[in-house]
Amino acid sequence: MRFYCGKDYDEMSRKAANLISAQVLTKPDSVLGLATGSSPIGTYKELIRRYEMGDLDFSSIRTVNLDEYKGLSGDHEQSYRYFMDTHFFDHVNIDKANTNVPNGLAEDTDGECARYDDLIASMGGIDLQLLGIGHNGHIGFNEPEDIFRKETHCVALAESTINANSRLFEKKEDVPRYAFTMGIKNIMMARKIVMVISGEDKADIVAKAFFGPVTPQVPASILQLHPDVSIVGDAAAFSKISL
Ligand code: F6R
């Protein structure tokens, strides 16, 4: 596990973009696993800037996103498909047909989970998975529980996650209660993992997840067992660990 510390959010974002740029440059047809949320927005902005400067080419890149709210269509403003389009895909030369997000409107829940697992396998697995971390240690929507769920599944969101995400909805009741998410095995099978973490409010979970015991009660702790993880944080997020 390597730790990269930026002094603030922008520097953290540039460092994360460096790692993703290296992947795109060395393997132009990479499969990138992508995340939504506040943490990677700066990383996407920086990747867009590098694309606009002519330094990056996404034309052969394929992507697979971690998760999606169940019940939201891709054109709903709070859907993760909409997030990805507006924060990244619409601004680079990626072929949208090569971008994948779970279908929030799928009626056959188990069928959609199986389709997503098959899709990841058919792409040859994930070369680099970008992650954020929840205050309770969740990755994707893998919430604390007694076991690590392996594959794509539909999950009831923890109250803390609903509260954290309600800032983006008009009212808390509008936050969907369920989501599709890749499982821990899907994430751990990625050849490289890059996690972005920003802010003092994440400092406790950073210490717990990466310096505490590996347990499904802190899902991100499993990353301690992955052979190629880069944790990219700002000084505030790293304020409770000594590097
Ligand atoms: C988003 C995702 C979530 C977020 C996490 C942190 O696709 O999978 O696990 O990474 O909730 O969110 P932010 O970055 O908004 O603090």
C-alpha cells in the first residue's frame, strides 16, 4: 500500500490524475473502474484538462462504474450515470458505448447483477479501479456487515450513507434506499487500485481502515491485502496517521 499526500484537494487530485494518466498512456485500451462522489471530481477535472491539452487520449478506453442507485434512470440528475456523463465522459473523447454503469431501472435485480459481473469478466477484468471511501469505511456501496460480499449485488443503504448523500437531493426522503454495487471480489480483482480521500472528516476512517484490523465491518480494510493500492489523500485526510 503506497500513500501519496497532497497538501490540499487540488494537489491530491493532480496526484491521482498522474496515476490514472500513467495507466492510460501505457495501456491505451485499459479498462478503468470508476467512482462517483465528491472525492474524484477534481481528478476527473484534471484528466479533462490533460485531454484538452492533447496529452491524453480516451478513444480506446473502456470503463465500468462501481455502483448506481436502484430506481433512478440514467438521465436523473442524481444518478451515477448522469454524474459520470456530466463530470467526465461528455468532456473527453471516450466512446460512450464503451462506458458502463449498472442499470438503475433494471426490474430483474439478480439478472442485472449477473449481467454486470459477466460484463466485467468479458472485458478481461479491471486494469485500474478508482475508489472513494465512506465515513463508515464503505467502498462502492459495500456497507459494514458481517461478511465481504463478493460480486455485484443490490444493497440497502446504511442510514449514515443516506444522510451523507441527502445533501445532493432536495429532501432526505428522495434518496433511494437501495443501490447496485460491485462486490468486494470485483474490486479486489482489479489489477491496480487508486483511492482518493479528502478532508478532516475522513481522517478517522483512514486510520481505522488502513492501520486497523481487516474486517467486513470496515469494508475498505480489505485493501490492505491487495498487492497494488495507492491511497491518495490530502493533508487533512492523513492528519491522524504518520506516514
Ligand atoms: C461512489 C462510491 C462511494 C463513494 C463514497 C465517498 O461511486 O462508490 O463509495 O466513493 O461514498 O464519497 P465522497 O467522495 O462523496 O465522500
